[in-house]
Amino acid sequence: MVGFLLAIALALGLFNAPSAQGQVCPSLSTDWVSKENSKPGSKDWSSGIPMRFSADFSRRKNVDRIEGYFDLTSVRCGESTQIHLLGSKQATVEIYRMGYYKGNGARLVDKKKIKTGWEFRASEKYLPGQYLFKLKAFNRAATFVPLVISDPSTPSDITFISSVLTWQSYNQWGGYSLYKGPDGKRETRASEVSFLRPYDGDGTGQFQYMEFPIVKAAEKLGLAINYATDFDLDSKSDLLLKTKAIVLGGHSEYWTTNMRDAVESAVDRGVNLIVLGGNTAYNRIDINGSEISNIKEWRTLGRPEIDLLGSQYFVLNFKRDMVIETSQWPFNNLPKGSIIKGVFGYEADTPITFNGPPVETVARSAILPTEKSIPAMATYYTRPSGAGILNMATNGWVCAIENKCPWGHTFDLSTQKQIRQVTENILREMPRGPLGNWRTAFTQNNAPS
């Protein structure tokens, strides 16, 4: 079925690069994010669509829905993409740009009545950002469809990569993901999955809980942001030429070879890499049109993720407190020895037992009194280019900010505040450029006496 859908898409030209068709898009000012977030937000942007985790298809209520997907995961100003509707041939769409907006989280940019096949064109009306298209139809439950608008031509403090390959790998819409089949068993899982389908859950993939808290924090600070998806990182050679840092959210597990090469090239030019997740770049995957397949672990291919990240995935079903090991950035706004409760997990990374670059441990997991085990470790190091590589080493960091983690882990308000403060502290330094120019990494080779 997936191959049949792909054949139709290719025959229709759905995955050809769209034409800008003469669209002229004005240059953005350096403070465009601050100006955008001074506008009134939309408190009710999510009304009628309860937040649901992805890979949760079996627990969705069996109701009639209006759902959809775009041909592309991102567009640039002047480009267009078509939406395909399921459950109804027509709908009302509310287009929201996601951000801080004085805490409201989104702004309503437009509202239209559409039919399946409607072409959305990214004009100057739509600033760069992550957008959610809210679909409504008579007698149908509403859902979202995500789309990124990217602009690498404008210099940016950070480029935020939306990890859509990981979203799709776990997406259970239609019954199949790369992890399980309709019966919920790993033995019946798919060997390839297609982007020619909606996301399960509420339609937003893993955006709301693994990435949105970072978007809010960055836009609250007024940072100049270039938004992108894995597809952009895979295929757009200009994506990282005018940025100071690459930022990844809580779950960026699947990378193509082009993605890995692009990030390594960027950090070797002095672009910082900030990883606010765990189990990052664990699996290598191929993109073939709309399909992703051919999964292999990077470490089996002679390019273990630790070579880039400084630590790498080692444990599943993990839950431990985080103990702060430094009084310097990124934890210089918390006392050394502070505890952040329960944030290491569900998956976590470590440099221990792996052969990677010399790193500074900025935080580690607490070890129980009678326990003899390897600790998870958040790490920091610098490349010869001056680029800093920070790996928070847990995919519980981002979702804990708003207490929305998919494994049943919960966080009190004090813990959420700690993580939010540290996250803003991390992002606030990105406009300064290469971290190594001012933040020395204290490794075993140069540890202070």
C-alpha cells in the first residue's frame, strides 16, 4: 500500500521542488522575533483538540475525524505545498504560528475554507516558524497538521531542527510504525513508513511535548531563529551557512548520512550544537521520496554518535535525578550540587564505557545507595573550531518543562521552573557565537586543580 501511494505521488509530481513563481519576500530585521511575539496570542488555539502523544494510536477514541497531511514538511517564502484531507473533502482551516506570544503559545495568522488538494503558498504574510494547521469539519473531531516555514537566507542565532524523521518512525497512524504493527507487537512492525499519511495522536507528531517548549523559550528571548526540518538538513546545502547554533529538541533519533555530514561540517566551521534530548542520532535511515527505511545503528557503521555528541545512548526505561556537577554555564544559574528531580530518562546517554572525545561532565544521574551501575551524564566539549557541543543526554528534559512526558514521568512546578531557567540560560548565550571562545571545557586533560 505504501509503495502504491508513493507511485501515485511521484506520478503526480507531489515531491518535485516547488517553484517560487516570482514571489518577492522582504528581508527580516534582526529583531523580527521580538516584534512578532509582541502581537496578541491566541489562548484558544488548541481548544477542541486534547494533546495526545504520538505512537498512541491504539488508545485514540474511535471517533470520526478530519485529518490531513502536506506533500512537504517545510517550505520557504514563495514556495507552496498541497494538503490532502481524510474524513472529509472540505474543511475550515485555522493557521497558527507557534511561539511565545506572552505565554499564549500561538497566534492565529489566517482562517480559510479549503478542499482537499488546497495549495498553501508561503507568502510574506507567514513569517518563518513552526505552524499548526487546525482542521475542522462538520460532525468531525478536529486535528492539527504541522508545517515549517524556513528562511536560511537571514542570519540567525539558532537553527531549530524539527525531528520529523523520528516523529514518522514512531507514527502509528493506519496501524504500522517502525516499532509495532496493528496488534501492538514488534514482530509485525513495518520495515518502511511513508509521510503520505497524517500523524497519530493529535496530528502534531512529537512537536507539542518534545519541541514546543524550546520554541517558546527561544521566542520569549527574542532570538533570531531559522526553522527547519530533517528534510532541509538532509538536502539544503545553504541551511546552516548563516547560523550560530544548531538546536535539537528532546527526541532526534533518526538521521540520514547527509544530516550527519551537514552537522559535522557546521560544527567544524564554529557552529555550536545544542542537544536538549537523549538517544540522539542513534539510527541512520534512508529517505526515498516520501518513504523512510533501511535502518542501521550509526555505531555499527564506524561512526558512533559519541564522536559528534560527546556521549551516547546506553539505557532504556531509566529514571534518576540529575546532579549538577559545575558552577559554570550551562548551570551557572543553579548552585553546584543542585538536584533536578527525575529528569534523567526515559532514555539516557553516557560517555562511560564508550571511546569518545574528552568531555566535561556538567551533570550526572544520581546513583542509589546500593546500586552499582553506570551513571547517565550530560556532557560538554569544544571542537578545534571553537564550536561548543552540549548534550543534555536525556529525552526527559524538554517534555518535563510542561510536565508532558509520554512515559508516565511527572514533574512538580519547582522542577519545571529549574529546567525552564536552565534552558533559557543555554539559549541566551547562542548569539555570542562559538562557545569555546569564552567557555572552556574542563576535561581530564585540563581539569582545574
